[in-house]
Amino acid sequence: MSDKFSKILCLQNFVCFIYEYSSPIIELFEDFEKKATTAKKIKLMINLLFR
């Protein structure tokens, strides 16, 4: 019984560890995506202005 419990605890810690370390990476990607879409919008506006 205690072995099963320790495995569940280990898994929970592992998931928390992955979540903690992946969240800043995910935020970084989201930030990059936002900047990329903003750049695309600016590019489109420039293209429309200088036709």
C-alpha cells in the first residue's frame, strides 16, 4: 500500500516539476508568437501604405 502511495507522490512531484519548468518556456513562446503577429500586422500595414 505504501509503495503505491509513494509512486503516486513521485508522479505528482514529477508533474509539478515539469509544470514549473515548462511554464516560463510556454510564456516565452506565447510572447514570441505575439511579437510575430504584431510584426506581421505592421508589415501588412506598411505594404498597404506603400502600394
